[in-house]
Amino acid sequence: MLRARDAMDRHYAEPLDVPALARIAHVSQAHFIRTFRATFGETPHRYLQRRRVERAMFLLRSCDRNVTEICLEVGFTSLGTFSRTFRDIVGESPSAYRARGPLAAVPTCFAMSWMRPSSFG
């Protein structure tokens, strides 16, 4: 399971599917989904969405690219899906999140920890 999760962390912006991730973990697709959820507390799809949103959060407040460019850069293929998923996880739209202003100058490890969206929220 760790190999598959590490692959999602490294390649979050690429198209990833359950069959490929199950092969990385050396298990069947059904077993992969069940075990991943039991191990990490969320489905592989939700984990990947949260990882993509986490990266988008950083980009929205640290660069001047538009929301559509960021959406595509982090691996979403639809702006509507990106916006809906972002709102579900963060609690506000990407534009509203960006309006908070640039990130504070703190060590990256603190910023990443503070900004990481919770899977239990």
C-alpha cells in the first residue's frame, strides 16, 4: 500500500487509475481499494483528489497563474470538477482561497502542515 501511495504522491498530476495502482501494490483491484481504505482512512480516489487539492492550494497563493492553468497542472481535466472538489475539501472556492493573499514567509514544512486539508473535515 505504501508503494501505491508513494506513486500517487510522486505522480499526482498524471492520470492514475486503480488497476495501475493495484499492480504497483501487487494485489487485486478490489483488495487494493479495501486495504487502502482500511490502512489510510480514505479511498485511493479521495486520497489522490486531496493530494491534488493540497498542491493547488499552494499554487493558488504562491503564483499568478489562473485557476484553469492550476487545475490542469495538478491533474484535474475539468474546471468544474476541480472547483467542486476544492470546495468540498477546503470549504471555499479556489478564487476565494486565493483572495486571502500570498503565503506568509515561514519554513515550508510549517506552511505545508498548516495548509494540509484534513480528510476528516
